Amino acid sequence: MNPRVTDLLLGAGIVLGVALVIAADWQQQVAQSPWAYLFALGFGAAMVWRRQAPRVVLALTVLGIFAYYALDYPPIGIALPAVAALYSCAEQRHTLVAVVGGSVLTAVSAFFRVREGLPTTYLASYEVITNVALIAAAVALGVSVRLRREARQQAERIADLTAEAAVQQVRTRAQAERVQLARDLHDVIGHTLSVVSVHAHVAEEAIGVDDGAARRALQQVQQVIGPAMRDLRGTVRLLRSDTDLDAPVTTDPPGLAGLPALAAALREVGIAVELEQRVPEGGLSVPIEAAAYRIVQEALTNVLRHAAATTVRVHVRLAGDRLRIEVRDDGRGSAAPAGHGIAGMVERARLLGGTVIAGSQTGGGYAVSADLPARLGP
């Protein structure tokens, strides 16, 4: 309901209630006066401002009650005219003001009733208790309504913050997936260009000398370029997509089944590759298997680019709940750079709860060792 309508109804109820009490003065202690009803109207009209100035409304109500009785109008009690003002103060976070206002009303009323000769026993056992009960009920109701409203508002704020946090988490995850796609793009391009470069040199040297070898080298280039271009187009399309970030970006991740193809590509350029896989099917989480493939791919790409190696050994094995990866070559070792590729491997492993160590070996050659969890935690 509209708050303004609520205030008008509350004010009308106060006017009607006080007016009925005035009209029903059965004791007829004083003569009926039409001016008494103006006080009833004033008590009700004050409710229009009860939200904007609850303390002022309570003060005016208390003073109005004192003025009403000072003019010797028919008794209307003290709680009835003030109950709405007390409730409003408590509802608007002014509980102490409401308690003080109610206490002042009760104390002043009791004082003058005693002066009028009302028996103290009657006053203590009936009138004071009745007034205190009504005032306490009004204040308690106001506090209860305020607490329920604040609890509802707090729940709504928590719901909004939770929804906002969930949206932000989804966006962060989507962004992380796009970063992962970009990293995969780097791996694919780096490996493909390395293989193409090597085969192109082979073809260049074989033209006119061994045309069969030149054709085989160019065929290898075509075989490598085709899948790489498909991956490149798909990844770039996803990275440049303007679709909603809330929709997670997914691609079919490579797995350990792709390692033999990587090894074959190096063998075609004259590098002996010893590949040993001891990982049962289904033994790894999909992200772990994809990361393992990318780590081996980057390590072999570095062998092609920088190592000048003749032999490389790739060992991938599952030891308990850990995946161990070792890629060792017999190349220059110290000449192998720790650039973006190595940094990418280290970061990829760290995000999955693993480690990557890369460096030269004693006696020559370069080694990449990775330790990853077999499965991601819940």
C-alpha cells in the first residue's frame, strides 16, 4: 500500500477514536464542547508528517494532550491520542525518544491524578498499568515493524550482492577462459610455425637434389598447416566474439592422444623422439590432460626452435594422484630461452595446482619437468 494512504488511514483512525471517546463521556464530568473535537482532528492530522518528523509529531502530541486536559475537556486517556505518535517514533529509529515521551506522559498523568484525589491503589493497579501497557505495546510494535523492514531490506541487499557477485564470477571465469584460449593460440602457432620452418628448409635443400624428399617435406607442411589453420580460425572467432560474456567459451581441448602426432612431426625432420606414456584412459581430468598436452607441445616446440637436438625423450606417467611429465633433449641446453613459452607452461601448471621446472642439464641438453594433480579438486 502507498505510504501516504497508510498515514491518512492511521490519522483518520486516530480522529475517529478520540472523537468517539469524547462523545461517549458517560460520566459527563464536564459540559461537551465542540472545540474538544478540534484536538481530535489535530491529533489525527499530525500523522501526515509522522514519517518526515516523528519526534516533532510526538512532542506536539504530548503537548496537545497536556493542553487538552488543561482546558478541562472530557477525559480521553493519554495512550489513545499518543499511541500512533509513539509507534511512529519507534518505527523511525527513535525508540529512546518514544520511551521518554511515553514515560513523561505517564508520570505527568499520574501526578495530576493523585492531586485530583484519585486513590493511589486504583491508580497503580489499573490506570497506570493500562497506560504503560498501551504505550509499551505501541513502542514494541514500532520496533518490530522497523526490524522486520530492515531485515527484509538487508535480505534484498544480500540477494543483490550475491547476484552481482555471481555475475562477476561468471564474467571472470569467461575472461579466464579467453586468456586460456589466447595461450593455446600461442602454443598452436608456435609449434606449427616451428614445424613448417624446419620442413621448409628441408624442402629448399632437397629441391633439385632429392625431389621425393622435397615433396614429403611439403606434404608435412600441408598436414601441419591444415589443422593449425582450423584451430586458429576457431580460436580467433571466439576471442573476437561479441556474444554475452556470461556464456562460457568452450572448445574441444587436446589430450594425450595427440602426443604421437607431435612426436611424428619431429621425427619427420630428423629428430629421434622417444615417447613413453603410462597413463590409463580416464585417469586424468580433462583440464589436466589438456594442460599436459600443451606443456609437451611447448617443450617440443622449443626443441625445434632452439635446441639443435638430435634426440628428445618424452615421458608421461601417472604416479598415484600426480601426473609427471619429463621432456629432455641432447641439444645446446643453455641456449634454450626462458621466454613466453616457458612462462606460459609455468603459469598453466600453477593455475591447476602443479609446477613446471625448466633448465639446462649437467653435461648438456635441456629438460622440462612438470608435476600436476591427476584430478582437480571439488
